[in-house]
Amino acid sequence: MAHQNSFFRHILCLLFISSSMLLTSVHAQVIDEYSGQETYMRYCAACHGVSAVGDGPVARGLPISVPDLTLLQQRSGASFQEDLLRKIIDGREIVVVHGTRYMPVWGYEFWVEEGGNEEAQERVDTIVDNLVEYLRSIQR
Ligand code: HEC
């Protein structure tokens, strides 16, 4: 009986390992399935802070201050400029004329994470849309 139990445990274990391998190979990319808040916490909070006021742990190490993302609307005269924000977050179309962009080029980062092909681009759009909606929800 004891032998049988451990045999079944092995089978279960193998099933578990192979199904999780299958899951990762079929869909290693799931960022587009996260909510905007989850994506924010995972990829943005390190610099912009958990409450988005620009006080993440990495911010201290940067030579410039990290913007408060709860004041985007106030700073642009009470309008929430979602198209512009999408472009800023994506970063691939934005040319930094002076100085350095310290923020990663998320459009590229997410595109690579999502597989780097044509379908990946659709998922990048979803990810960035979710982030922008999250930012909208936290404006002061
Ligand atoms: C490595 C630190 C870092 C991370 C991580 C980071 N940012 Fe930034 N972010 C910055 C800095 C610094 C700026 C100021 C512009 C610059 O130098 O790149 C900025 C600027 C911005 C701006 C423009 C704000 C304004 O006032 O115009 C937005 C919007 C933004 N970030 C959103 C995000 C989002 C969304 C994420 C996560 C996907 C993110 N950031 C992750 C550092 C970071």
C-alpha cells in the first residue's frame, strides 16, 4: 500500500511538471492578462512607488526625480491625455531630444516578453491600455 501511494505521488508529480511545462511553452506571455494595477505593481512601482507618487525604492538611485503619476491630470490642466501617455509609456515613438530617458522603453520590453511577433504587438497595446486605465483611476 505504501509503495502504491508513492507510485501515485510520482505519477501526480510527473503530471504536474509536464502540465506546467506545457502551460509555459504554450503561453509564457501573460502580461496582457494582468489588470493594469498588477502590471503597474510589477513593472512600474519599483521607480514610481506603490502609490505612484514617485517614491519607489529604485527612484533614489536615479540622477533625476521620478514623476508623481497621480498628478498627470492636474499638471496637464485637468485633462487626462491618454494618447500622449500611451506614447510616453510605450516609448518607441518618443524621441528624447535632450538628455537620457531613464525609464525603460516599455513598448519594446513588453513586445519581446510577449513573443516579439505580430500578435505580440496586439498584446502590447492591451498591456499599455490597461496601464493607462489604471493611471486614470489614481488621479488626484
Ligand atoms: C527605472 C525606473 C522607472 C520605471 C521602472 C518606470 N518608470 Fe516611468 N518614469 C521614470 C522616469 C525617470 C521618468 C521621467 C522621464 C524619464 O527620464 O524617462 C518617468 C516618466 C514616466 C511617465 C511620464 C510622466 C510625466 O510626468 O510626463 C509616465 C506616464 C510613466 N513614467 C509611466 C510608467 C509606467 C506605466 C511604468 C511601468 C510600465 C513605468 N513608468 C516604469 C522612471 C521609471
